[in-house]
Amino acid sequence: MKVFHRVCVCTASTNPFMQKSRAEMESKMHIVVAIDSLKGSLSSIEAGQAAKEGIQRVYPQANVTVCPLADGGEGTVEALAGGTGGQIRKTEVTGPLGEKTICKYAILDGNLGVIEIAEAAGLSLVSSNLRNPLYTTTYGVGEVIKDAIANGCRKFIIGLGGSATNDGGAGMLQALGFEFSDSEGRPIAFGAKGLEQLASISGKYALPQLEECEFHVACDVENVLCGPNGCSAVFGPQKGADEEMVRQMDKWMNRYAGLAVEKFPTANPLFPGAGAAGGLGFAFLTFLHASLESGIEIILRETGLEEKIRKADIVITGEGRLDRQSMMGKAPVGVARLAKKYGKPVLAFAGSIGKDARACNENGIDAYFSILPRVITLEEAMDTRNAGKNMTDTVEQAFRLLSVFS
């Protein structure tokens, strides 16, 4: 028993496996599985189902609940829709270069819209030779929000990661009816270049339903809008900006912030996260009265995972790669910290383990495991069938170890 005590880092009084007979434990065991996607291999639900199969090879009667998991970034829409029975919708919107593109989003419970802005304004939608934030726009983000509102959504989870833009959210706001005009009263052009022309902002014709809407924005960066830590300086280069473009965009963004403050005195370009996604953070805060929050905290709250974890005996989590970066707002550590709130043991399974992953043990993950069974090629490891089998087999072996001491 002492060996098992060390493995699970639990006390005998709280360890569910040490309190019950095998038969009783198996019939009453409640395990929550919440694994982030293994990008390029398994979706969150696919990874969770593979882990469930491994558990039930050892404990066939165990009550295993598979929950969708994401951190607000890539894969959030599919994870939440697939895990909650939500509806995936597709709509044609304006892409970052003004072309038409198809954007998918999810509707949960009839009125909760889940949107990844990268679906409409993402860097992945622009080939490397065409990346230029002077001209890329967030107009499509506004169009998908508008479509979601027309389909009954009044509450939103917005994932900000991966934008190709630096327009301060002006394009998005124009699509929602806000007027961004030049000195002659004409609409400004798309992209950061439009902010150079900006002379006035008006919300007179903004979509009236916006007043009924609630926006929770997944934002895991703390950059302000302007200056050396602003969006132009920090993120502009990866979107195609050179030094002179960065200097110009920052000047235009600062003037935009000043005009916004005149219209909305509570506007705060120095708010941590205002510079997220090329200034979309500032637009959501100022014009749509959004809250900027940790992505994983939003997901955990909106999916009701906390209550499921509270009732669990053990919690399983994981992601594609577990390392020190997992501490920086990543989903598995968010799950682990929540589990520790209720004293639950946590096991994590990952496609690969970084050399500094031991930091995860200090943040709620009692033990972690790589699912790779041997040295294999990246192509083999990323194959969906291989990844699923590796997840199932590794989880099975971990639970066989637990069963020895039950």
C-alpha cells in the first residue's frame, strides 16, 4: 500500500482505490477524462474516448465521463460542439485579404456561440508571401458574430489566437455597424492602413442586438495596445511587418485609441490583453463590453467541468506535448488545479514529454506518461489510428498498475 500511496500522492483517507474492495470500487468508480486535442492526431473527444477504452479494459464497469477540453485556441469550436452535442454552423465571410472564405463556429444550448477568430482572420488563411498587416482585416470576425446573433446567440466564447491582422478590430466593428470614417465621412479602408485615415468613430448604427450580448474572450497574452509591448511591435513582424511598418502602425493605433477614449471614456489601451490579436482585445473591451479571461478558465466554467470533477474519484487529462509551457494557461494544468481544489488524484497522458515537464507535478498533476511505446517516426506518431491505440494502451497499463494495489 505504501508504494501505491507514493504513486498517487494521496493519503489513505482520500485514496478511493485504498478504501474499497475491487468489486465495490469498480461498480462505483467515477473517472473524469478531459484531454486537450493532440493537434494533427486526435481531437479532444477522440483522445478522451481512447483513454476511456484503456480504463475499461481494466475496470469494465467503471463510470467514465469523457469531457471536451480546449484552452480557447485552435480546436475549441470542434471540441465544445463535439463534446456537448452542439451544432456546427458554417457561413461565408470576408477573409483577411478581402476574399470570401468559409468560417465555422459552434452554437451550444441554443444561445451560446463559440468562435475562433482565426477561422475568419487567421494567419493560416494567408500564404507567407502575402502576409501584410497593413491590408489584412477582421471584417469577417464581425460577420460571423452577426450570423451567430441572427441564429439566436446572445452569449459568446471568443478565442483570439492566431490572427493575421493589426487593425485594432476596426474591421470587425464595421461589420457590426459601427462607423469608422475618414475626414470626409467615408468608411476607412481595410487593414491597419485604414487606421491612418481614421478621423471619427460612431456607434449610432451598431447592431442593436449587441446590447443583449455577453462576450467572454479567451485571451492568454497580456500585451497592451501600443508601445514596445503593444500589438504592432510584438506581433506585427510575424504577420509580415517590417520595422517601418511597425512604427507606422503603432502611431496609427495610438491615435485610434485616443479617438476611442473620446467616445468611450472607460476605454483603456493599457489594459493587459488589449493588444491581443492585433488589437481585437481592445475592440472587444471597449465597444462590446467584453471580459478578457484565461481561455481554460472560460472553458472549464462554461462546460460545467468543475461539478463533474467534484464528484469524480480520479481525473485524467493530457495534451500533445507536456512541458513547462503547460504552466502558461494550458488546458491540462487548468484541469489539474481544479481537481486539486477537491483533493482529486490527477494522471496526465501526452504525445511527448518535455525535459522540464516535472514542473507539472508542482501544479497538480500527480504523474504523467508519454503514450509513445517505442522510438517511432513523427509521421507514425501523428497517425490518428496509431495515436489512438497508443493512448488506449498506455492508459490501460497505468490502470493495471493502480489495480495491483486496489
